[in-house]
Amino acid sequence: MIRFIAAIDSKQGVANNHGLPWQGKLPTEVAYFRSKTTNSTVLMGYNTYTEFTHPLSLRRNLVATHKTEQLRAGFEKIQDARKFLTNNKEDIWVIGGPKLFSQLLDMADELYITQLDQSFNSTKFFPEFKHNFQKVSESPAHFENGISFRYQIWKAK
């Protein structure tokens, strides 16, 4: 099973040039991410990898990159993410960034979307997905630090 997990704003923004615009404002959303991905494998793009100072604990941390440099301890390089996912039998969480989401969206079985109910003037976006996925669940609205958000699960049509 290939699952994507992302928080997106009302314009499908996922980040700006400084990272997550809502960083530190949604501890409940961070706990949700942790609860879903702990004890599993996560796949990230190189730019997402550079945002981490260390691997996510209790997870196998894979990095999709063509770069030849050695990754830091605790991260594993995947040269061809599409080929890896095609040949892989374990469950994988794709955690970003936007380029990796766009490249692999057609391979996703499920999307775990935290839908933020406002725009954060993001400059990086989650790909359009609603025409190929069906929303199967949505939580009631949560409010934290003045931000309203809902957890959604979308399944591939």
C-alpha cells in the first residue's frame, strides 16, 4: 500500500521557501503524522531530507535522489522512486515534498490529507488529486492556535 501524507492549505499549498508556513502551530497535526507513520517506512525527496537534522525515529527513512553524495546516517538512498515502489511489497508513506508528490501521485493508493481551512501564501503545492481520488472520511474540524483543519482520507478511484 502506497500512502501519501501531507498538510495542505486552502489553495493546496504545502510549503514556502522557508518550509512549512504553519510550522510549530499545529502540534496535534504533528502528533497525527507521527501516529500514522511510526513503525513504518517513509519516502521523502531530497529537499525534504535536507530539512531534517536527523532521521525520523522509529521509521525507515528513504530518500529519493539522483545525487551521488553520501546521505547522513539513518537515511537510505533510493535512486529510482517509481521503480522502488513498483517492486516493493511493504507499506510506504510518501511524506513529500511537492516534486515527489507530483511524480508519484498516480501510484498512490490512499492520501491522508490534513486540510487547513485558510491560505498560508505557499509557494509550493500539492498536485491536483480530486479527480482521481474519492474522499472516504473526514474528521470534524479541529482548532489550534487560530487555525481550523480537518483530517481527510482519499482513496484512488
